[in-house]
Amino acid sequence: MYLVILAWLYIAVLMAVAEAMNHNGTLLGAIVTFFLYGLVPIALVIYLMTTPMRRKARAKAEAAAASAARPADATVPAENAAPGTVSAPPDAGGMAPGAAEADRVAAVREEA
């Protein structure tokens, strides 16, 4: 892949030099030729060719983050369970325990 990229850039440089050395050519025309025929297409091709690698790296990072967020051993044997079975420990969700609120306002239902 790198050989094709280097060959394409070599051709683009030669086109830019030919544009600059032509009696009707300008240095600005050579720069525009190099960018439009060389760098922009190569950048697009590299971006499209590396999409699967970026997707795999993102999936690998998400899997690593998910495994790091998950506790290593979230199951413990239950007291009344049959031997060999396991269940989750109480409050394994990591959420704060809820309590009843004494000053709660009752909902009012409109009658039609």
C-alpha cells in the first residue's frame, strides 16, 4: 500500500514541477496541482483504507472499557441455594438504596 502512495505522490510532484516550469504555468498553479492531484486523493484513500483498522481498534477499546467496568467476580454462593449454584450479592448494582419519603405529596386525579 505504501508503494502505491509513494508512487502517486511522485507523479503528483512531477506534475507540479511540469506546471511550474511551463511557460504558461505559475507557482500557484503547481501548488494547486500538487494538492488537488496529490495530497487530497491520497488522504482520502488512506482514510478509507484504514477504516476497518479504526473500527477494530474502537471495538477493542470499548470491550476493554466494558470489562474494566464489570467487577471481576460479581457472584457469591447464596445461603439457601442448592450446592453448586451462585447468585448475585445484595446491592450488586452499585446504586444507593432507596428509602420511603414521609413528606410525599399524593397524586391528584382529575375526574371528567
